[in-house]
Amino acid sequence: MEGKMMLAIFLASVELYAVVRSSCPACTNIDNFSDLVIHNTAMDSTFKILKDFGLLRCVQQCLFRTRCNSINFDISRSICELNQATNNSPSFRNGSLFSEMTNWPKRLAGICENRSCPTNKTCVIEKQGSQKFTDCITDDRSPLDKGYTKAPAFPFFYKTYTVNKNYADASQTCHDEGARLMEPDTEEKNTFIRGIIDEQNTNHVFFGLTDFQDIGDYRWVSNNATLTFNDWQRKEPQLGRGEFCAAFYKGLAWQWVNIYCYRELQFMCEITVA
Ligand SMILES: [Ca+2]
């Protein structure tokens, strides 16, 4: 009962805190939740992204994992990022929230409070009838451990490859890591990716867009969706030449071109939130 009451107070306090922080000084002092840093996010140490998790469940998911030490929480999109760093100083990001584990009531973890699982595992609470018990289950291998980097303002991890491969082999390389070829499907993401590949010593970088089905009908590979945004160069895509794959081209500020799939180019993989 006390626990439920505490959770209710916590949730209420978070809402109040986010909305009327300045006019609600008492809200900042309930049960050690005084350190929710609104409009901030920590970079570089996110090892897991969870979608459609409320703030409380995000905090719990962090408490369940030995390697987790802080969270970023995207308030409007309910995206929860678990960070492993202990003392990363958060930087400004509108609509985000940062909080460190050291300031949370540990009993939010329920019966997982005193269960410490190995670093690659997470504690889960299971039920059998009215009995609850804990278990340590293997966590998905973190993209961070596979050499991926978390995009600071986006819910995905990315990795650049400086080896040249044809489209099929590039795609397979991403797939083998539980990833896919990068899909720059919004203007914001496209701009971010162009910034990343501009550091690469190359002229072309494949990404996950093809018109294998119908010439000129370009589709994102992951979900077969048509384009709602594009960044084709002025004379691209050129049709009827068998150029079924897409790549960024340095020649014109990394705008898009279609290109032969057998060309061996650099590429970029991404791992998004499931
Ligand atoms: Ca072309």
C-alpha cells in the first residue's frame, strides 16, 4: 500500500514538476526525485533504447540492470534511454529529461531491489499465482558493445563502415549485426547523417533505398514504404539504366543519387528502437 501511494505521489510529482516546476517548489522535494533535470540529455553512453515506456517504467528498467546508471527520457515521445555512464554531465535538449540512479528510491525496483544480475542480464519480476519471484534474463547485446554510436538527438544507433562493399554484401553486413542499412527518411535525420559521412574519406555511401520492384518507385528497404521525404540531386534518380540502389554522393554536398548495386561503396548501418 505504501508502495502504491509512493508511486502515485511520484507520478503526480513528475507531471507537476514538468509542467509547473517553478511554481511548485514542494514538488521538487518528494522522495529524492529532486534531480529530474528537465530539458537535458546525456550523450555517448546510452546502451539501450526502449519505446513506449513511461518515466516510471524507464526508471525501473534502469534499476533492473547493473550497468545502468542514468536515464534520458523523451517526454513527448515516451522514449527511454538507459545510460551506463556514472558522471556524464547532461547537455541541453528541449523536451528531454535526465536523471541519475543515485537519486532514486531503490524500492521502485520492487523485489528486484536486492537482486544484482550480471552486466549482460536484466532482472525481471515473474508471477506464479500470487507468488512473485525474480530472475536474471539475458539482455539483447547492446549496440554500444557492437561498436555502434547513439545518435544524440535521435532514437537510433549508427555505425560507419570504411570498407567498400556492393549493396547486397553491405546490407548483409548490417543484417549480421541485427542492424540494417541507414535510412535517412526525414530531413532532420538526413541532415544528421550527412554530417557524419562528411567525416569519411569517400565519395559515395550506400543507404537502404531501392527500386527493385518498379523502376522509379523507390522504397525504404526496412518497411517497403514510399518516400515522404527525399534529397535527390537535381538530375537524379536516372531511370532505365539499371541503377536500382541509392547512395549519398559527395560531389553535391551528399545529396542522393541512384547507382549500380554492384558498385563497391562505403555504407552505414543503423539499429533503431524495436
Ligand atoms: Ca544515377
